[in-house]
Amino acid sequence: MSNAQFIIFELEKQQYGIRIDFVNGINKLKDFLIYNVPNSPTFIEGIINLRGKVIPLYNLRKRFNLANNNITKEDEILIAIVDDFMIGLIVNEVIDIVKISDEDIEPTNRLFSNNIYSTFISGIAKTNEHMIIILDVQKVLTAEEQDLVVPLIEGQNIEAINDKI
Amino acid sequence: MSNEKTTMNLTNIKLQDVIDIDFLQKFQDDFATAIGLASVTVDTNGIPVTNPSRYTRFCNYVHSTKIGDNRCAESHRKGGEEAARLGKPVTYECHAGLIDFAAPIMLEGQLIGTILGGQVLENFQNEDKYKQIASEINVDEAAFVSAAKEIRLMSNEEILAAAEVLYFVANSMAKNWYHQRKLADATDTLNESLNQIAATMEQLAASAQEVNNSQKMLNAEINNVNTMSEQISEVLDFIKEIADETRMLGLNAAIEAARAGTAGLGFGVVAEEIRKLSSESKQTVAKIRSFVDKIQASIKNTVKIGDTTISATEEQSAAVQEMTASIEEISSLSESLNELAHSK
């Protein structure tokens, strides 16, 4: 596919893009109750109940090691689809849906040496005004993290969450 | 205006206006008796304003005929004119050969009357002169000569000194009256001006009060506008919320359309239009909000200026009140002065 659609969102002034195929929808953070999960990684803000489904919330600011990593009530949740389950990415704001051709995306292996923090960056798209970091959402969860997070979801059903309130 | 009033018009001033005739009569009588010479005071037309004091029998004879009376009047007129011309008492020989004096009563250089007197002689000359006059004025010669012999003898120096006394007293009275009259006119003007000032002050106080009231009403109205702009802000929050919901709806619709592949293409176009609309609404809200902010800043400033106006008019009112009190004090002083000036 040489001309894919991307969801563009902003996180602490930087724009990121995720291929629309991996996005399920967008919600407002303030519309949800966040349930804390004990013993979870620090970048897991908690879990939410989205139309009957348990969704873990990723604090991308923490995941990306940003200086300012607190969530705000203006934040939005981008529901991404990783393999067979959905995760919620907390972002400042989803701003656009754009078409970006493959030629406009610079692969990261030319820009970065392989390190653990940049593996989920699949490339940099240059538009007229911005540099957009294209995320490989499947790599946002490392194999180890998947091992941590997946049982978290599978181990608890909705009833169990509701009981906790 | 004050200059016109302090310089009085003296052309129609009568002797009776200026001098207390009763007092002058008494003084003239007493003086005539003391010194032993006759005296009468006449106005500018030669008409007596006092009764003759101590007229001699000789002169009564002269005045008993029409021709004698006329000659006396002519003689008095001439003497009076001479005295007025010189501005001081003069002595002269009358048509019947007696020594008379004329003392002008002047006010600011203008003649208002004359004190005439004398009916004395420096020395008795001869009977023929008086017989001649008696025949001219148609009176009995023998009786006239006998009356002439009764005429008191007095040196010119003595006559002039007596005239000076009458001149001094009458002119002092005139001058005194004139000063009092000027004072009265000045206090009248003062009173009038003070009344005008007081009236103006009242108007000033009233208008200051009016400005104050208007400004207060204006401030209240501005506060209404402020409340309304706050309500607009609330509505804007609501509109922004709707625009935001619309944006989310558009985005989610676009995602669904993309996921539907070619089947979702048409729907994708609609979704994009919805996003555009919501974005425009959001921008419009921002614009309106910036206008509302400007309005509120302007309102704040207006209220501040209004408060300054209110405090300024309140100060003005206080100052006017103080001034009114001062004017009242001056007015009562001026009234006292006026009473004093108008008392005889």
C-alpha cells in the first residue's frame, strides 16, 4: 500500500502517526472511570470499561520517557488494535486523518541505531509543516510487556472490575 | 460693570437729595444769629431751599416790589455763577450796594446749589445812594434810608471767613452724602453679584448631582452588559463542547469508513466534512471568545473611568458646598454693610 491513511495525534507538542488500520476509535479520557491495577508497569495508568470490554490504558508520556508525564482531563484515548486485543493510548489530542505515501516516510533504521526505546518508531513522515513520528503500534508493547499486560486483562472480567468499586 | 455703577450720574442730583435740609436750616439759622448776617441756600436755578435766616429790614424792603425782587435774583445769580466758576466762596457788592457772599455747594466738581448771604456793609457811604436805589425799585425813600442805617458793618475779611464756614459745612455734608451713596451703590452691586453667584452655585451643585446620578446609572448599565457577556461566555463553552463532540464523531466516523475499505469511501467524505465543520466551529468560538474578552476588558476600564467621574463629581459637590457656605458668610456681611450704607 503506497498511500496509507494515518491518524495524527499530538503528545506534548510532538505529532505522531498511527496507520488507521490499527485504530479502533477515539474517546475522551474524562468520559471514563480509570481502575487502578496493582503491580502493573508504571506506564499502565489503569484499566477502563469500553462498551463492556476491558481496555488497559497506556500512559504514552511515561512510555516515551517524557519529562512531563501527568495525564490531564483534556486528554483523549486512542483505541489501538494490537494483534487480537485493544489497548488505550492516552494522547493530548487527535488532530487529523491524513494520507501519507511511503516515499514521504523516512525509515528509522537510517536515523537511529537500534535501541530499546526507538524500536516502536517505524519512520518519520515529513509534511510541509511538521515532522510526524510514525509509530509501529504492534511494537509499542514489547514481548515482555505483552506478557505482563495480557494476563492482566485475561485474568479479570468486567464483573471482577465492577466488584472493586 | 462695577465701574459704571460706582461713577454715579450726578446731572439730575438735587440739593434736597444730598443735604438734610432741616439740619442745614437749623445750622444756617444758628450761624446767622451768632455771626449777625443773613443767609439763604438756593438750588442751581436760584430757587431757595431754606427759609431766609435773619434777613434785614433793608432787604425785605427790596423784596417787597417785583422789580426789587428780580434785581436781587439777578444779583444772586451772578454771584453764584462767579463762586461756581472759581469753586470757592466769593464776596461781591449787590445791586443795592450791600456786601454779599456766595459759597458754591459742589459735588465732584459739579454745582448743586449755592449758599448766599451777607447783607452787611464795610462802611455806610451816603444816603443819596440808597435814595436813588429806593426810587429805582419803587419803595419809600425815607424808610429805605433808615433801614440802610441799620445794616451791620463788617470787614470783608470777616464776611469771607463766615462764608468759608458755611461753604465747608455744606460741602462736607454733600461729600459725606456722596460717599454714603457710593457705598450704598457698591453694596447693592455686591449683593446682586452675590445673589447671582449663589444661584450659579446652586445650578453647579445640581448639575454635579445630575452627572453623578447619570454616571451611577451608566455603571449599573455597564454591569448589565458585563453579566450578559459572562452569559455569552457560558454559551460559548457549550458550543465549544458541541464542536468537540462533533470532531470526535467525525474522527470516529472516518476511522470506521477507513476500516470499511472501498465500501466506506463515500462515508469517509462525509466524515471529513463533519471534521472540517467542527474545526471551523471551534475557530469561530475562539474568535468570539477573544471578542468577549476584549469587551470585558473594555467594560472593566469603563467602570474604572466611571468611578473616577463619580469621585470627581462628589469632590466637586463638596467644594461647591464649601463655597456656598463662604458665600453665605459674605452675603450676611454685605447685608450688614448695605443696611449701614442705606441708613440716614
